Amino acid sequence: LAVPFFILAGNLMNVTGITHRLVKFASLLTGWMAGGLAQVSVVLSFMMGGISGSAVADASMEARLLGPSMIKKGYSKANTAAVLAFGSVITATIPPSIGLILFGFVNEVSIGRLFLAGVLPGIFLTIVLMITSWIVARKNGYTPDLPELPKAKDLTASFFESIWALAFPVILIVGFRFGIFTATEAGAFLVFYALGVGLFIYRELDFARLKEAIFGSISDLGMVMLLIIMAAVLGYAMTIERAPQQITEFVTTLTENKTAILILVVGVLVVSGMFLEGAANILLVTPIVMPVLVNAGYDPVHMGILIVTLINFGGLTPPVGVIMFTVCGILDVKTGSYTKASIPFFIAMVLFFILMAAVPSLTLLLPNTLM
């Protein structure tokens, strides 16, 4: 039940005028840097993570919202597609990530701890992608979007305009930390929160927009719930056949080295991410690989953040990455051009994954300190 509530809450927030306020705030924060609109897109993905909860949804929205403006400003179509696609992966780590909810549900890991664990990696990934965007912008001569640094009063005013969206993930974390609500109760609360923002604060939610949000949620849920049903059937069959135990035994016969086991699992996840949509991957593949990792001594919360981010990374890669095709389809970019433009971002992401795997405290600091 947490999934439909979070999807409906996200769709409600998207039709209440929150998105264009976040774009304005992101533009003031980073538009003065080299490659201004590219920086805006990365920061917007960080802020939208608390609303959309889905990397594909974020990539699709930003490709329509920022893509045409970036191309008009002189960005190549391929570079535009690469920045927007890679920025969307941040959404996988920021509460309320749908991927983390599904991972927690199917692998019996605390969703509250997963939400807390995703915050620091999300911030760090945002910084990594901003630095990469700056390097690419300097190399290609992309100019800032704003002529000068914004005035403090403009920045403050824009921050307070966007505060209701920015508070979204904070409310979740506080609620989980103090045991105010479970994941399902949090989703229900956020639906009413989104309705309140749309009706009484921004006053932009009318019947037509409410209808749009509800029908969009029904469409999203049709896909997600079908995947959950199929995953439940597969999980039942796997349990009867003792598949997780047999796979664990097989991997440990290959190697007992902890690092080698992680590298093997990462390889499987990246390859499966190239062919399967993120939610399907989480529901179908993670129950197979998680027992192997837990048996090797890895923390399930640490692995949850790493795995969900890796699976979304797989969606950025040929031959059939879902995020890649979403952005390239909207912006009319050939996958070969996109892949070439993505090389700096691929390198940055690989370095990020190595750091995240090697330093568990990056993910476990907040859940271990606060819960």
C-alpha cells in the first residue's frame, strides 16, 4: 500500500505548481555557474527526488521541461540527453524513492533505515555530477544561464516559495525516526499533505488537475502492481525450489572472497539493468542476489542503496536502458551520440560506486546514528 500512496502523492505535487517553483529556485542556486542549465537540471533532480520517487519519471519530466531550453542555449542534443539522464539517478536515493520502498518490501529490510541511508549518497552524487557537468561545460564552452550571482533576497524569496516541496523528504525522515508513522501511513499522510498544499497554499489544484493526477497514478500503478504480482509468484516458486540457498552455495564455490562476490553481483545487476526496467529488476533480481551478499557479511541497508542506484545506472546504458531511451526519444537523440556524450558521466558514476562500496559509513552513518 505504500507504493500507490507515494505515487499518488508525487503526481499530486507535480500538478500543484511545485515543479516550476523548484526550477526557479534551482536556477537561482546554480544558474550562474558554467553550464548553468546543466547544473540546474542536476540540482532539480536532487530536489525532485522527494516528489517523483522515480528516475524514469524525473528524466521524462526534465527532458520535456529543460531539454528544449538547453538546446536553444547551445547545448548539443547528445550532451543535454546525457546530463538529464544521469541526473535522474539521484532520485533513486532521495526519500521517498519508489525503488527503495520496493527493495525494502521484497527483501524485508527496514524502509525507514533505507530512506535515511539514501540521503548522504544522494547529496554526494549530486556534487559529483555537478563537478562533471562543470568540467564538460568548460570543455565545450557552455555559458552560465545567469549573468551574475543572484541577490540574497531573490534566493530567500524563492526558497520560501519552494519550502513545501523541500520539506517533503524531511517530514518523511523525521516521521520514521520518531516512529510517528510506518511506510504505508507516511504515504497516506503525504497524499493529504499534497492536497493541502495544492488547495490551500498554492491554490492551483482544480478538478481538472486532480483528475490528471489520479489518472496518471492509475497508469503508473497498473505497471508497478503487475510487476509486484509477478514477483510474488516468482518469489514463491524460488522459495519452494530453495533457489537463493542454491545460488549462494554456487557463488561460494566460485570464491569466498568478499570483494570478489560483490564484484560478481555488481556485474549481474548492471547487465540486468540494461534489459529490465528498474522496478522489475528490484523485484525479480534482488531477492536472488541479496542472500549471497548477506551471507558474505554485507549490511542489507548498505547493499540496498548500492543495488537500487546500480539498477538505475543500468537504465542509462545500451542496448535497452529504459532511462536512456526515454530521454533520447523525447529529445530525438541517437543512442550512439548519447553514449559518446555520456563517457565523462560514466567515469564519474563508476568512481562514485567504488567509493560507496568501499566506504559503508557513507550510507550507514545516518541510520546507525538516528535509529
